[in-house]
Amino acid sequence: MRVLVMVKASKESEAGGLPTAQEIAEMGRFNEKLVEAGVMLMAEGLHPSSKGVRVRFEGKQRTVIDGPFAETKELVAGFWLWQVRSMDEAIEWIKRAPLFDGGMEIELRPVLEMDECGAAATPENRERVARMHEKLAKD
Amino acid sequence: MTTADTHRTIEAVWKIEAPRLIAGLARMLRDVGQAEDLAQEALVVALERWPVDGVPDNPGAWLMTTARRRAIDLIRHHRMRDDKQAALDYELQPDAMTHAPDHADALDDDIGDDLLRLIFTACHPVLTREMQVALTLRMLGGLTTPEIARAFLVPEPTIAQRIVRAKRVLAEKQVPFEVPRGEELAPRLASVLEVIYLIFNEGYTATSGDDWARPALCEEALRLGRVLAGLAPREPEVHGLVALMEIQASRLHARIAADGAPILLLDQDRSRWDRLLIRRGLAALERAEQLGGADGNYALQAAIAACHVRALHAEDTDWKRIAALYARLAEVAPSPIVELNRAVAVSMAEGPEAGLRLVDALQKERALAQYHLLPSVRGDLLCKLGRREEARAEFERAAAMTGNARESEFLRQRAEACVER
């Protein structure tokens, strides 16, 4: 299974402060372990929300709202995408992450995989199989 | 935390730590079987203590300390035994106790080498392929015996026995805990890659049972491949294998219909292919090629798979290049199965007649006598040429050969479709 691990924004991340060399090194070691264990699929940090926008949908109208956005704790500052065997394993890994402190929360969400969307895909797939058979018969 | 929660935590910790734990212990004891036993014992202690004392802050280090203490007892015991040879053996490996670090973290520098030794030992040629697979999943994947048994649809005692026998063989043959060097490295690495790819394929195309694929095994093999690529980054074929598995796995969800029936490559909805895995696969292929491994067995197979994923629509597929890559693969790793695949590529590039000529040349190939894809491919080509009755007979022959219920059903449907108007 895959898990999206979201690091929430903080005052510092929203201020656009860059991590120190030591912090980069510490996080780098953790990331290395994730790679070595075959867990890491992706890792990205985000610019503060002041550089982001939101696009609001209302009927046919699209409104672009410029950042920054207020609710700091609900904002995402960076994310990992992990390949693990269970949520428990993901939890075990995140517990080992360095640097996070001061009530900071990291949110872990399992990725909805294709085969879990099975019900929605059923008619389409059935049709495809039928089409294929049709094609074979005509050839 | 309830006891059930703690047990789930322990299970997760175990899956993460087991390979490092066993590898570290094997270096101390020079006996992989004993190392695995001691690691299991440490797990049992954790299962007793953690629900009572709480989960330690650094569960990995806790397990290592617990197991290492037992290992040191064992070494002392060996030393005290009235057996001069054992004492001598021990003296020859002084790092076991005197150099054993105090903190598990201090092991980190060497752990990579130990893990690599562990992989090579689990896939050692003195073991049968089945033993290699079971031992690899158990020691490198942290899988339990029931988990392995479920994945391979065999009874638990069978797997348990394979693991016990494998450990015994390793001990009896005194297989050294080391990474092979020089001329020995290439064939030994090939053996490791084969084991990983076999696990992947067992998941990708289940050879028996009703399920078309068991994705968990694919994920496990991919994980092992990625780990190996980190441990042996200069080996092009490791990256070639990872590339091949990443690209094949990208199609995992698109190749099975909601009702469980297989969907052929050219009929798959390409929007359902996993772009992230494709990107990772192409990157791994590039690394293999940069390291001078473009002509490797796995790299060539990955390059072929890459041709498919680079085409946004099935009709855009570069079949000429695929046919050329198969021709190269047939030189590097000649096999009737490669030849059969080349025939399919040639039929797509030059037309069904050209393909059929190659397939017909394979009819007497003994290695393919029981291979259902030979009549299946032949049936497909005959069908395209309008030779429907012959095609139906081939599909029926193929259906009778496969052990996979889903695939058999699919082939029977194709047999019927041949003659329907």
C-alpha cells in the first residue's frame, strides 16, 4: 500500500525560512533510511502558501485566490509518498523522523488504489472486454 | 495502548527491523540460521514484555540489544565447550565480541554490507530455488511462515520445512557469510536477481489458483529490488531488474477487469497505468544504461517494456524497435520464450504471416511443449489471418494447458470468439 505523509505548515515554514545545513543533513539521513528500506517513492517540500493560489469553483465561475492562507496548521508544507505493507509500518517509520517538535502534527493517509475503485470501473471494463471479443470475432 | 495495538506495533517494527537484526547477528555468529533463530527469540521476548512495559523509544535498538546479549551468551557457550576446534574458530573471528559495538546505531555503517551478505546467503546456490525464495521472504522481507504460505498457496508446514532445511543446508555446507567477489560475483548476483524476479512473477501472473495476480508479492519483490539497488548501486543489472519490475507493476491495476478477468496489454486503458512507477522505471533503466548495462538481460526486457509505456496509445507502439530489442535479447539470453515474444513483435511490425513463420519454427521446441502461450499466440495469429477453425483449436489447446482458472476461462472465450460471427 502507499501512504501520503503530509507535513503541516508552521510559522517558520510559512515565513519561507529555509532549513539549516544541520537540519538538511538530519532529514537527509532519515530519507536515506527510507530509500534503503525501499519505502520512499517520493519526497517534496513546498514553498510557503504566499507563493500558492487557490482556485474556487462555483457553478461556471472560477475565482483565483492568491496566498498566503490563514489557517497555518491546516496547510501542507511538504509531503512524502511511501510504499509500506501496512499503516502500522508507516506509523513506525514516521515516529523515527527527526526535527519535528512543539506539537507539530504529521498526517498519514492511505492512498486509494485503483482496485479499490472497482465498483466504479465495472461497467466500463466489462464493455472493454466485450469490445475486445467483438474485435477478435471480426478479424 | 491496548495489547492488540501493541501487537500490531510489534509486527510493524519486526517487518522493518528483521533484516537488519538478522544481518547484524549473522555477522557476529557467522551462522545465518542461528541468527534468524535468535532474532525470532528477541521477537518473542518483545511480545511478552512490550504489552506490559510499553513499547521502547527505540524499538529497533531494543531488539538488537536483546538479541545480541543472547548471541554473546551463545558465543561464550561455544567457547567453553570442550571443543578445541570451536574455540579456534571463535578465535579466528575475534570481532564477534571484542568489536561488537555498544549501540545498535553504531552498526549502521556496516549494516549495508551485512544486508548484502544476507541476501547473497539466502540466495546461495547450495539451496534449491524454493528454499531461496522462502528464506529471502522470511529474512529480507520479515514475512512470517503463514504469510509466505498464503502468498504461494502452499500449506504452512511445507514452508516451515523449507526454511528449516535451508538453514540446515547452509550450516552443513558451511556457507560463508560474505559477498562473493571476482568471478564468483556475476553468477551469484544473477541468482539473487532471479529469486527476486521469481517472487515478482509469482505475484504478477499467479501460476495457480483463481486470482490472476497477487499484488502483495509484486510489492514485496519491488521493495527487495529497490533495497538491493541501494546496496549495490554500481551493478547495472540490479537497476535493469528494478526498471523491469517498476514498469510492469505500473500496469498491474490496468491488466485485470473488475470481474477479475485479464485484459491484454494492447486493450488496456493506458490512463490507468501508474505514471509514478513508469517514471521510476524509466529512471532506473537510464541508470542501468549509464552503467554500461544496456545489453543486460533485465535491462533489455525493461527497454522492451519501456517501449510500451512510452506509447500513449497502443497503435503508437514502436514495434520495429521492440522486435530489434527482442532480437538482441535472443542473442544475449537465447530462449524459446524470447523467440516466441520476438515472433509476436515481428507480427506487429511486419504482419501476422511473418510472425506465424517464426512461431511455426518453434512448434517442435521441447521446452515449449507445455507452454500455453505458444498455442495462444499461434491462435491469435491464425485468427488474424482468417484461419478461424485452426485458431479455435489452438486456443482450446492453450486453455487446457494453463493451471490458472481465470486465464483458462479467458482462452476458452477467445476460442469461441474465433468462430462467432
